[in-house]
Amino acid sequence: MIMATKRMNTKDVEQLLVHYRSERRRLLFQLGQVRKALGELKAIEKTAVKKEVGDVPKRGPGRPRKEEGAAKSRYRRKPGRRKKRTVKDGYKLSPWDNVVIGAIEKKSLLLPKEDLFRETLAWAKTNAPKMKKAEVEVKLTRVLQKLSGKRGVLGTFRSGLRRGYHYGLKDWFIGTNGKLRPAHRNKVEIKK
């Protein structure tokens, strides 16, 4: 500050204090006036927004607003991940699933997708005649993924001599690691 370097007598200091106090009072008065004006403007804004909302109900995409008088929902989901459902009696298999499983059981062999496709195509000609060849193949792919994946009805074996998997019943495989039991090794038929 500049004043700290000058020598001042007590009269000058008192006069300066009076000046700063009056300046502070003036600024506090102005602050009060500004706050009052802001409050009035906010009140005007709220009434204007209510009138606009009442005239034209504009609503963008998303969930609708809750009404002010509406009761809160009694049911609230717990935080965290949902628990996976478990079915006690097993899954109900579709006719497509039964065709694939039936073909494997009938031949009693580990079958590649090509052989299963022939079987499902023959079945689809009578049971789903409007389906095209490509649609049957897509359906078979989904069925094989479902049965060998989350349903765990079929097991997969990769021979290494040809591309893709051979599909067989789950009890032909050892536990969870997916290796073929030695007693069922002769069920792999590799065509060239």
C-alpha cells in the first residue's frame, strides 16, 4: 500500500477511516439492491416459465416427469448386478434343439456342422417349408451355440484335421474341461 510508506498524523488516519467506512456502507447498500433486483427477476422468470409450460406442453425424448402429487413407487431395485436366474427342472428344448440332439443320438457319432445342417435341412423341408437354406443355416448356428454354450447340452471337440467343431452329447466329455472321454474317441469320423 502507498499509505504505509507515508507518515500520517492521527487526524489524517481518522479521516481516512471515516471515508472507507462510508464507502463500505455504500457498497453494502448497493449489494442489497442488486440482491433484491435478482430476487424479483427470478420470481418473474418462474411465473413466465409456468405460463409457457401450461400453454404448450413440450416434452423431449425420455422418461416422463413424475407429477408433484404422485406417490413414490414402493418397489425399488437393489443396487448392484442382478442375480442370474436358475431353472430347477432344466430348460425346455425347442423343436430345432430336439432335431440336432436327435441326429447326434441317432448316429451315435460326433458330428460336424455340415452333417447337422443336412439333417436340419431335411427336417425343415417338412416342418418349416417357407424357410430358405440360408435361414436354416443361421438357425442351426444359433442352436449349436446355445446348446454347446449356456445350455450345456452338447460338447465340442476340435480334431485339428478339419476346420470347425464336432458336436456330441455332453456326457461324452470329461467334466468342465471339454476333453473327449477315451471311450468315445472312436465316435469321431473325419471325412476327406
